[in-house]
Amino acid sequence: MEQIILAVHLLVALAIIGLIMLQQGKGADMGASFGAGASQTLFGSEGGGNVLTRATSWLVVLFFATSFGLAIMANQRSVVVDELDLAIPDQAQEEVPAASEELPVLDDAAPAVIGSGEDELPTLD
């Protein structure tokens, strides 16, 4: 399915480029209004601006739709990796609480209180 969408995406992109290259600029309408080359145009003296503009807009809508579809497919295939670019299994992603033996233990003896009269600095026993 992804291969088909990618092929359609590429063909639509090339068609958009071709249609944009066929369209005339805004300054080219001045010569057509005086009759210069109007008999040799494919769409007549009015030009094909309306037809080409509509075709370009529909191709642009199709291009964005295929881009969105390809982005969704790429997002569904993505996996979580760690800093070393190794895939992390789903079970390892859950946070495991630390065991009680691994936690640091504080001594019950508190340092001397400042200003107790003996020293101005606290001491540890």
C-alpha cells in the first residue's frame, strides 16, 4: 500500500511541476489582449489559465493527501530507541522501583546544633 501511495505521490509531484511550467505569468496577458498569438494558443484567446489553475489546485490537494498518508504510515512504523540507537522492548520501558538494599542509609546521629555554646561550628560524630 505504501508503495502505491509513494508512486502516486511522485507522479502527482511531476504533474504539478509540468502544469506550473505550462502556465503563463501575469505579464503575458498583455500581449494576448492585443491579439498577439491568440490564434495559435491551445485554449483560445482567453488562454487556459482557468483550466490549468483548477487542475493545479486539484493536484496540490492530492499531493497533500498523499503526503499526509505517507506521514501516518511512517509514524505507525516508528519504534522507540535509546541513546545508543538500540531498540528498547516494551517491558523495559516501564520504570522499576529500586530495591530497599540499594537505597543509601542515613545515620541516626544528628550533627551538633549551631550556637550550643561549645563551638560555633557543627561537628559530626
